[in-house]
Amino acid sequence: MKYLPKSRLWIVFALAIGIPGWQGCSEQEAAQPPTGRTPVPVKVVTVLNKQVQRSVLLVGTAEPRKRSLVASEVAGLVRAFPVKEGRFVKKGQLLASLRTDTLEIRLDSAVALQREAQARYQQAQKDLERVQVLFDKELVTQKEMDDAGTQASALGKRLSQLEAEIRLVQDQLTQSTIRAPFAGWITKEFTEIGQWVEEGGSVVELVDLSYVEVQVPLPEDYVRDVRVGDPVVAVFDGLPGVEVKGKVFLIIAQADRASRTFPVKVELANPDLHIKSGMVARINLALGTPYQAVVIPKDALVLKGGKEFAFIVANNTVTQVPVTPITHFEDFIEVQGAIEEGMQVVVEGNERLLPGQSVRILEEPAKA
């Protein structure tokens, strides 16, 4: 049987039972940040205290600000119908005209009767003047004087009646020509050449797209922060890269009982007519008044153990700081915590950082 030297026995014994001093040193090293390693390359931004404003993104559908069923004021047979569905028309442009032969005959007759009545009325006026002279000289009776006055008055009223008849026929002739009440697009046709149109019957549907409106459902939590005239920004799925500014012009005071949302209508200028009726619109609606807040990029947030942190760089060493996100602003977040204006926060390379670790900033810090 061979015996091991005492020194080896002590080593084996220590390894078997584990020397407390050795074990404690290992745990301490695991808790400390790595030392003597190459600094981790990171990118940072300088935190600013900026004026921000809360907003909410809502989805709706673009509709024409003006939509009209253009109707005929008189009944008649369609003689001309030069417009077609899908075409753009200017204000005052001809949409349809009706057959006016009968009205023109009535107008000619009324004009002829008016001329006759005018001549008779003028003669009655002269007769009245002569009778008045004779009556003053007591050469005619009171009855003759009254008869002359009655005759002139009756002819004057008849003349006025015929003049009104002429104006009526002329108005009907004007109404027989149907013109666009405003500039817009023809979206529907309701008649054709040779078709009879009733009084008040629809001719075309006309929409004005120079302004469009979008109705969006606003959750009741935000109603108190929205006012008529508040600015909005709209983007459209069918118009990539296009942003349109507008404003709130109507807040309906009755909520939908099922969704508990209030209909809000916004108005958008559309001078180039790029926005078409029925397009999906995404409305960014500002809430309340602007206020000052500390914001950091979304990339600066790190999730660990169900909590959110950010790494602050000072003297090429990082410090892990707990933060509480408050409000999101596109690529930035309003946060509360031990972060102040002027600090440098890591936005790239923060996924594997440890507190107290040395870092190397890759480039000059940008402002958040």
C-alpha cells in the first residue's frame, strides 16, 4: 500500500470538502462587473428636457366635405346630358338641359300679351288725364271720372300680371338648364338623353373633394382634452409618405353606447385632389396642452426581470437606472426616474451591458 505525501493529502481534502475562503471569493467575482476587459463599444444620445404633447392615433374613412344630389327644379324631357360618371366638372358647368319648346311658346305668347296690355294701359292713362281736365271744369260727371280711373287701374294690374307671367316662364327656361352648383366629381348618373325627369328628380350625384372630412371614434377618456379647432395630422394607406394637416371641426356630444366612443369629425384640405372618397385615414389627434418632459429614444429602454432600465454613461462607465415609461411619442418615450437633461444614455450596444462596465463611445453623442 502506497501513501500520498501530506501536502497532496491536504489538497485533495480541501477539494473534497470545499474551502470556504475559495467559495466566497468565486461568488464575489461573479457579482462584480468584469475588469480588465476591452470596453464595450456603444452609441449614446444626450437627453433633453423638451416640450411634448400627448396624442392618440385613430382610424377613419375619408368622405367628401360636400355631397349633393343635383336635382331638376322643373319636369321635362332630357335633351342633352354631356357629363359622365367619374368626370370632374367646374362650378356652373352644364350637367343636363331639358326640352323647352313649350316654354318658349308660352314666353312668346306672354310677351305679345304684355305689349298689348302696355299699349292699352298707356292709352287709359291719357284718357284719365283728359277726363280729369274736363272734370275740373265740371264738364263730366263724377261717374265718368271714376270709370276712367278704374279702367286705367285695371289695365295697370293686368300689365303687372303679364310681366310676372313672363318672369315665371323665363325662370322655368333657366331651370331647364341644370348646372353644377360647385366644382366636383360626378359619382352617379340618374338620367339619360330622352328620359323624363320629374320636378325635383335627381340628375347626378356630385361630390366636392377640395376638402374631405374623416369621422373617427374618440374614447371617452380623451374627450375632455379635445376641442373644436385642435390641429390634427393625417396619413393614408393609399398615399405612402404623404402627411396632411387639418383640424377638428365637430365633436358629437352623444357617445356610442356599445363602444363608449364619441364621434369626432376632422377637416382636411385637399387642393391637389389626391385624397379620394373612401380612403382609409389614420388621424393623429393632439390631446391637451404641451408640457415639458424628459424623453429618451425607445432603443434606450432595456427590459430585465420584468422591469425597465436605461444605461447612463459617465466617465466611460455605465450605470443602470430604473425608469418608468409614461407616454410614447413615435420613436421616443417620456420617462420618470433618475434621468436628467444633459445625461448620456446608451441607445446601441446596451443589450449585454452590466452595471459598472467600461464602454467606448463610437461617435459624438446626438441629442434625443
